[in-house]
Amino acid sequence: MVEQPEARRVFLALWPDEGTREALHRLGRSLGGDGRPVPRDHLHLTLAFAGTVPARQADCLASRIPELACAPLELALDRLGHFARPRITWIGPGEPPADLLALADRAHALCRECGIDTGPPRPFRPHVSLRRHAAPPARERIEQPLRWRADTIVLIESGRNGHPGPYRILARTPVTAG
């Protein structure tokens, strides 16, 4: 009998520095209302969700993540939003910079090159999830945009053997001066 490869639930994301992570976590806690803040160590901005894939495809992404290297991204997170079905409150840029959109396209292309089908193309809505099981936020904008100089891209495994759970960084690449 041939042993089945281990499954991994993975995604490519921008990973906040400690200062940005703390500011995001404070904002998530300050929004109040129902739901709960996303754990501090889970805050990120997804570029491409690969889903549950065989270990060999996750290994392909890990080995090729340096191909996503680019200049640091200057993000102004100023728009609050809500995804109704999963009941997630998020923050993102009101006007996503073109270089962020291009990076997300490259992340999806890398998934395809590693044999991963990320599904039909959908508009990219860059966001950081702040609260789960939450009602829509009371406001759509924050007064002072949260500034993030995004300089790290990671491949994250969420859980083990394809089941959601704690995050583990499988690979990272610094964003380099272009």
C-alpha cells in the first residue's frame, strides 16, 4: 500500500513587524462588540490561500518563496469592513497600492506553478482580520490610518494535516529594496 502524503493547509501572506502587530491587536480589542479579537500571533494579510495541499506542493511554495521578493510595501490601513458569512471584521487599505495587487497576482501565479488550484479568479480584497464571530463595525474608517511598512512575506501552515489550528511559519523571505 502506498502511503498518502501529509496534507498541509497553507497560505502566502504579508507578516507584520512587532509594532504593527501590536497596533493591529490593540485596534481589534478596541472595536468591542460581539465576537473575539484574532489572536495576536495570527494577524497577517493573505496574498494567496492555497488551502489543503499535499506536502510536496507546500514544499514547492516554501522553496520558491524568494521569487516573491520585492521592494517594501507602504500600506495605509484605514478602511474597516466585514465579511458577513464568516462574521469577520477586518481592516485594509481604502485604496490598495498597485504593487500590493501585483504581489498578490504573483503569489497566485506561484501557487499555480506549484500545481495548486486556488479556484476561479476573484477580486483581491487586501485585509487583516481583526475580530471573528463579530457584527459589522460601527464605522467604516479609522481617523488615523495604521501605517505598515510590509517587509516580510511568509508561507504559513494553519494547523496540522490539513485541519485548521495554530500557525507555523514554513518559509519566509524578506522584502528587499528594489
